[in-house]
Amino acid sequence: MQQCIRFESRFVPAELKVSAESLHAEALLNLDGIRNGTCAGGEWTGWFDYPARSGWPILDTIEDFVRKNDTFFDLVIVVGIGGSFAGSKAVSDALNHSFIHALPRSAGVPVVFAGHNLNEAGLLELIDLCDRRQPMINVISKSGTTTEPGVAFRILRSYLEKRFGEREAARRIVVTTDSKRGALRALAREKSYRAFEIPDDIGGRFSVLTPVGVLPLAFAGFDVRAMMNGAESVFADFRGDAVAGRLKGAGAAAIEYACLRRASWEAGKRIEVMNVADPKLSGYVEWWKQLFGESEGKGGLGLFPAGFLSSTDLHSMGQYLQDGPRNLIETFLVFDQPTARSSIERRLAIPSQSGNADELGYLEGRHVEDLNVAVTQASQLAHADGRVPVFEIRATRLDEFNLGALFAFHETVCAISALLLGVNPFDQPGVEDYKKNLFALLGKPGHEAQGATLRRRLGR
Ligand code: PA5
């Protein structure tokens, strides 16, 4: 199977490497715990090796469903929050044309997102877009009771019903939720919406390879089979005797990276910055932030995951990275072939001009992408000189296969890292606290007493 993920730690102090090595045996035991479901939160490890466990037949069902769909649509709306939207957004942002909305329909199907905030203007503007398009909605919520997607879905559902009538609206709505529980499941039954299941043993932020991520991407025409294959290629590297340390490729890389992250925490580091040099990867960085933030940030522990977009942030946050508190590590996500598919057939070189008034003559004929590679190299060297431990995760090219591989890689690194810190990677008690407060403040039946207490504390 094609090998695509590599890990580099050239710019890492020797003492950090020594301390990371002493954690290898523990990391391998944790990997075994994830594999066997015996680690903390072991009942939530269905994401590990998901393609081989159950991913392929589910993918067949989704592809079949999308193929047989006979309702015309030219816009996919994903309604969801957290793990219910971040993965599909990462892929569509990375692979769709950046200006797809402004291009003819032949450029592809735009994927837009709602339900991840309660911004009224945003919803009104989305309805403006819907008026010009034929939308298909995939509403996604594991619990089926989260307020933000619930509200957005009610508004969009009522828009669809008014515009198309109940029957046609029902054909334009697909639900992804828990197999039995939650308001969304009940609504799907009542309205006969087509519904897909989020497996019981997979939590939101680990669910990108399940129908949560795969269904909307398949609707929008992405190669979800390649994405699953990419993930499979990484999980294959974790097979074999982990405790004996015979891991290869991405498996060995994941162990090394997780140990270095843990050693960094011990060495007083408190922030991990993911540096990407392509705005199309901002969605991937957001997915990564949720994965690590929600999985590790518990009990006063965990590196704070922060995103950094070069060159933009080099001219703002770059100063802090170079010269602020030395409590951070930096991980660059880079691609051998970084050009997105929408532009892969074309290259853009610096044009030659008569004269050299702009003093850029020395760049003539060179591709913009090659200059961008130099930006990454220049920052790695500068930040290493500024005593930031610099890591590099390298994938082959920006496509579905590599993104699938990166999802599998980061999920496994995250779970091992959290276990090395001694925290359960798969719960999110802090998020539940805010959800309960919101129910109480909005007056949800059953939460009235807590609502009154909270309003008193707010002085309202
Ligand atoms: O990782 C998680 O479980 C959470 O971030 C959820 O994805 C998020 O809270 C959304 O929840 P739900 O899918 O239940 O609406």
C-alpha cells in the first residue's frame, strides 16, 4: 500500500529526543490499549482501524445511496457543529476551488456549513444563497440535541418546506445521527427522512471517516473511497506486534511524535502551533484543533492547540513565535506536491519584465509554489534558532488519499498523547458543561431551576 505520511524532527533539541525515547514503551502499551479497547475510554475506540472494522461496507451503502439519488442539487449544506462538521469542512476547503461560488456550476458542487454558530446574519445570507441554488441538506448530530445545529436545521427545514413542499423537502434532507437516541432520530422517523448512523463506539471528533464525514463529501463528488484508502494505509502501519516495537512507516512516526509531544509538556511547553502555508488547509487546522483540544485538555493538562497560517501570520503572530515566551512547540504540515487539485494542471511563474524597478528580477521564471516552500524553510530555520522545537509532518500531495491518511494519523497520535498524559481522550466534560448552561439560559424544559441560578450569577 502507498506510503504517504512521514515525520521529521530535525530541529528538536537532543535532550527532548532522549526524554521522548524513554516514553516509547509506554506509548506502545497505550497503542495496544486503543487497539484492544482496554485503555481509558476504551468503549470509544471504534474509530481505530475503522476502514477494516466496518468502513468499507458503510462506504458501499453511501456511494450506492448517492448514485441512486434522483433529486437534482447544486449545493450541499452540512448542518452540524464540532466533530459533526469539522472533518467534511477540512476536505472541502482543501480540495474545492477557493472561489467555487463565483464560478460556473461545472466547477463543482459547493459545500457550505451551518449550525456551528448562532449567527443570524449568516443564516439569512445562507438563505439568500439557497434562493439561487437547489440545496441538499445533511444535518449531523450524534446527540441529536445540540442547540446550534438544531436551530439552524429548523430554520432551513422550514425554508425547504415552504419552497418545495413537504415531500420534495424530505427528499432534500438526509440525517446522520445516533442509531436510536435523540431528537434528530425521532424527527427523522416522523418525517421519513433518509438517516445514516453514527456508530455507538465513535465520538464526534473521531468520526470523520464514518457517514459523518463521508456522506456530505460523497454528495459533493469527492473521492471518498480514496480518503478511506488513505486512512487504511496508515492504520495498516499499526498492525503487528506493537509492544515489541516493530512498527513501520506512519505507525512508527505516530509513536515518535506522541512521545515528543509528551516530553515537550514535561519540558514546560504549553502550546502546540500547527503551521500551514496554504489557506486551503485552514479547515484541516480547525479539525486538528478540536481533536487535540477536546481530547487532551483536561484536569489542568494538555498542550493548547493553535493554528498558524503562513505567510499571513508570519507578519503578525510570527513575532511571538520567534521571540515570545519559549513555552511552545511548532509542527509544520507540509506536502511534497502542495498544489491543490483545482490548479494542478497549471503552474504560475513569476513573469519576466523589462527593467527591475520592483527588484524582483532574480525571481523571474520561478513558480510561486516554490517560493512558498522557501517561506516554510525560512520559518523552520528562524523558529529553531529562536529555540522552538520544530516538527514536520509531511504528506505526498493534497488529495483525498493523503487527507484520509492524515486523519487516521492525527487521531492515533492524539489518543496516544492523551493517554501518555493520563487523561481519557474520548470524553469532553467541559463541553457538556456549557451545553447544559445554554439549555438552562434558553429556558429548555427541565432546566428551569438551573436557569434561575445562572441568571442570578450573571446579574440578570
Ligand atoms: O467530539 C465531540 O463529541 C463533540 O465536539 C461533538 O462533535 C460536538 O459537541 C457536537 O455534538 P453533536 O454531534 O452531538 O451535536
